[in-house]
Amino acid sequence: MPVNKLHDEFHTLDMENGWQLPEGYDPASGAREKILAGALDVLNKRGSRTRLLRFPPGLHTREAIVHDHWEEVFLVSGDLTVGNDADGNGGTPFSGYTYAVRPPGAWHGPFKSNGGCLLLEIHYYDPA
């Protein structure tokens, strides 16, 4: 699996095609990711990837998550609530142009989006 990002100049993204189910999400959730660059090798704990993550209106996850890599998240558009309960209640709401950075081992979520949202995420391991 390649773990380095390639040189890729400005180009138009196809925002309709090439979306897939993100690992760990229920297929019925409607959550979809589009990998823009790189790859994350979780077995060998190396690499980096940049992706778009799209949540449809009404999505809510039920459990907090944790992973062993860094994560940077930029909320490009829409709304995202962080820290809701398993029924989608509560949490702290955010709107576009908000940012988070999480070190390995940081628990986060659950998440919900009332109107849907688009996130830009960068995931990476510290170099060995």
C-alpha cells in the first residue's frame, strides 16, 4: 500500500462520483468519504491521507471513537454537533469554518448533523 502522497496540481474534483463508505460507518448511515491523496497504513502505523467526509442530513453516530493516528478536521460547510448521546441528543453544535486537531488516543464524538456537512480531514502517523 503506498503511504506517500504524490505531487498533484490543482484540478477539478468530481463531487458526484468516487465516494465510498468510510471504515467503521454503518452502510445505512449515508456517510461517504472521498480520498483525495495518500493512504494510511494502519497495520504498520505509517503514512498519511487527505479525504473529504460527507454526512447526510439527519446522520448521528452512537459511540465515541478513538484511533492511533493524528487527525485534523476542517468543517467546510453545513453543521456538525460533537458529543451527542446515542439517541442524537445534546452535544456542542458547530457550523462551517471550524477546525479540530486530535492526537493519537483522543476520544471524540459521537457526531450528528441536522442539515448535512462536508469535512476535510488529514490523518497521519508521526514519522518513526
